[in-house]
Amino acid sequence: MSLRPALSSLPAAGLFLALYPWFRYGAGGVLFDTVGLFGIYTIETLYAGLGLWCLGRAEPAQGSEPAQGSEPAQGSEPGFTGRGAVALSLATGVTGAGVALLSDILGIQIPFQVEDSMPRIQLLAVAPVLEELLFRGLFWRAFEKLGASPRLVAVAVTVMFSLAHLEAYGRVDPAGQAFVIYQTPYVILLSAACGFLRIRSGRVTLPIVAHFLFNLGFYWGGAVLVPLSR
């Protein structure tokens, strides 16, 4: 038996799902103090890469991305790039700009300067790619391997995605905590939109694009619309 089929078994899918909450909420604080933010990003990238390698060629469950040359699985539409996908992706960008402007109207301070170089890298490069590879990539496939339906997978991944963003609540000041609470509804909506695109396309590419456009809209809203509105 080769190493890869052994690693792509059901226990491996459960292991990748179980280890991440421990890493994010248990060891995350210690690791953050030790290796810093980009150290965490590096570990998460390796985690996602290893997991996708292990589970990526496993036999597809219902609604999973089909192997090359096989029939599309029920619940996915490979190649879905029509006007609906474009409209939904663009809508996420508009929503991103809107939530940045609304936070200023409500007096909720964004806990970072969006025009600084580091937040730009996080918003526009790291978050869209890494978070989607983790949530709509690795964890999505792990739930599929465990036999969950596409809709159940989308709900489960949205819960994980939302909790991951709530984790910052314990690491920021009271002003930042208000923003963490404020972001929860739109994080859920963003995850639902990305989940829909993941189901319809059968791939993680469109969720990455939609997530990028949302963050780009948020950046533009915070850096341009908010100053203009004052």
C-alpha cells in the first residue's frame, strides 16, 4: 500500500479536521508569541498543503470534485463561470466596501490601518488564498471524505470559518473586540457566498476570487470611501 492512499483514509480526514481547532485555539496563542503572525501563516500553508496532498486524490464523495476523466459528481458543476458567478463575485466586492463604510458610520473602529503595507498584504494576498485553501479546500474535502452532503459541508465550513475569525476577540483591545463582533454577520455571508461558488464550480478558484474581491472592496472602502465621507 502506498503512503498516499493510507493517508487519505477516513481517519486522516477526521484528523485534519480535529487538529486545526486545537492548533488555532489551543496552541495558537503560544505559537503567535513564538513565531509571529507570518510564522502562523507559514504553518497553516504547510498544513493546508499536506492535507490537500493527502485527501486531494481520494475517491470523491457525493458532491466532491471529480477525478480527471470521471463524470462530475452530483452537486457540482465544473466550469461554472457564467454571469451568475461573475455577479456574485462582484457583489462580494461591493459588500466589502459597504461594510467598511458602515463600520465608520456606526463608530466601530477598524483595528488596523488599511492603507499600511502589512494589512494590504494580509487582506489582498494572504487571506484570500490561504483561508480558502484551508476552508473551501482542505476542510471541504475532509468533510466530503466523511460522507457529508455538499450543503452540510458548506454549513460546517461556514461555522469553522466564522469561529476562526472570532478567535481574534481575545487578542485585541475593547475597540477591536467591537469590530470582531461587527464582522461576524458579514463573515458568515462571505463564507456562504464562497460555499455556493465552491459547490457550483467544484473547485476552490472562484471562492478565492470572491474572497479577494471582498477584501479589495473592504480595503478600498476603508482607504478611500471612509476619508471621503468625513
